[in-house]
Amino acid sequence: MTNPAQAKNLASGVRFAGTLLLVLLVVTMTSCGDDDASVPTGNSGTNTPDASATPTGVGPLVATYFYYWYDLPDGPHSTELTDRPAEPDASYESVDWFEKQLLDMSDAGVDVALAVYWGRIEPSSDVGLTNMAAAYDQIDARGESTPAIAMFLDTGALGQWPVSQRDLTRLENQERVYSMIRTFYEIVPQHQWLILDGRPLVWLWAAWFDIKFDRSFFDYVISSFESDFGVRPYIVGEEVWRLAVTSTGVDASQQMPLDDFYIWGASLTGFVDPPGGVAQIGPGFDERELTGAGRSGRYRDREDGEFYELSFEQAIQSGSQIIAIETWNEFHEASDIADSVEFGREYIDLTREWVDRFKAVQP
């Protein structure tokens, strides 16, 4: 059975030149296995944002993708680590581990941790999210700085669902996906939410894995979120979400009502002029030692940090108000900037240097 890390990595690091090519890939990709895809429901309408939530405008903002599914040394996601975390017992079960990660992000100048989320299909999702929230409050109680938390809905989870359940033009499947979004924001206390332009942030990975969708999917998500939490979400999606993809193919007449877009793959390909307001960057990439499905041995040398620095400089010059760092700690693909055995805190310090430059030039 394809595990969540393998499913997520089928398309990881890929750069696509244009919207049409991105979307056509959805139609042609091989579908994944029919695993159990039950998702949590929870109680709605109990966690609405107020003035205590982390306030921001649209920018300048630095986000990073936070993969908290590790349970080292022997648990889930403990094998095929190209890079290794500095903490040999890194685990989603440990509040202390989350506390260190959030404090390190703060040292790096990161504003928001985009917390990877798979729902019940990935055991770490809800347990880890609860422990992350506890770590946040411990830091906050001491008066120390910590990044806000926002949802990174990893659509690799949908790739584990039966093909029929990946058709998001159907109401029952819209409800399944939205239940994941609702549960995330019920677990994370509202004072920990990243509020962007007055709204909580929902960040979507790419619509690969034979996912079908149209405007009705986002209309359902937006209206349901407003009903449950009293506010419209600020939705950021990978570029492939821009145009509808239905059973008949790409529908260029339907543009999705997202607030922003980005292009995945910067850790491999470098900075690309963003299709929306989000500039994506990364430090390098290495899958040569991985054996998971869809691997082709792609590699991008870090060049002693020069590749990362050039991407950061280009992102700043682009005028983007939001920079997303790919990734905080995806150690399997060696796209990490977190404290590691291989690099120590080098990339934390380097990130802080460039974040300070970014915020110095932004209004």
C-alpha cells in the first residue's frame, strides 16, 4: 500500500511552466490505491477569530511548510531520511519537540507555520496538531515570540482516497474535504491562527492525483467556513487550482475564487515569477536515495547556501508580499532549513538574515 509520504512525493518538486500544463497533469496522472479515507468531523461554530488572533495585513509575510509527522527513531516517517533532524527523538507525540521547532522558526523570522494536515488517514495529524497548539501556548505564556499556525492541506491525502471520492464536483466529497478544514481550525485555538487580510489562512497543495473540481467546491468551502467560523477563509492554492478540471477536462471558463497562488517546486528548480502574490523559494533538493513511488532521482545542489540566497534575493526583487519557504523540515527530500545533523542551524541563521532584508524593503 502506498504510504502518505510516498503519495505526497509522487509530484513533489516538479515545476510546471504554465497553468494549462499544470492542470492537464491532473487528468493524466495514475490514481493511487483505494485506502480508507474517513475524516474527522468535530463540532462546528465554536472557534471564531477575534482581536487576540495574530494580526497581519497581506504582507510582508514569511511562511514555511512544517511537516510534523515524524516519530523517531523507529516510528512513522523514520526511514529514508536524506537529511536528519538535530533531535534524534523528533516526534509528533512530543510537546517539547514542537516547542523547539516553533522557537527555531521564530529565530528564523518565520511568521507562520503551514502545518501539514492529512486528517485521520495520517495518525500524526490530529495528535500532532494538539501538541503543537500546547507548545504554542507554553511559549506564549512566557512572553516569547512564536509563529502563527495555518492549515497546509496536503492533497496527497486525497490521493489515498478511492477515485470516486476525488471528484470534488460532488457534494458528498466536498463535505469530506471541508470536514478536514473544519477539524483543523477546531483543534487550533483561534488566538493561534494566522489572520491574513482579516481572515484565517487555508493553504492548498496541488490538485494532482486525478482530483476533479469546479467552482462549486470552493463555493461550498467558503460558505461552510463562514457558517462555522463567522468569517471567509483566505485561500491560497498551488497554480494548478486556477482553472476547473472536470470529467471532461480543463474548463478555462471557470476560474477558481482563490485569493492567491504559488508554484510548487522551488527547492528543486529555484525561484519562479509567481502567478499570484506568493513567491516560493527553497534551499535545494535530493531524492537520489529514495525508493518511493514516482521517484526519478532528482537533485539540486545547495551550493553552500548560494542557491537559497539567490532565490531569496529574486523573491524580494519580485515585489511579492508573501514568501513561502519550501520547506521547514521535509528531511526525506533534503529541502529542509530546520536544525539538522547535516547543516546545524546554518539555514536558520541564513533565513533570518534574508527575512530581515525582505521586511526592510517592504512597505
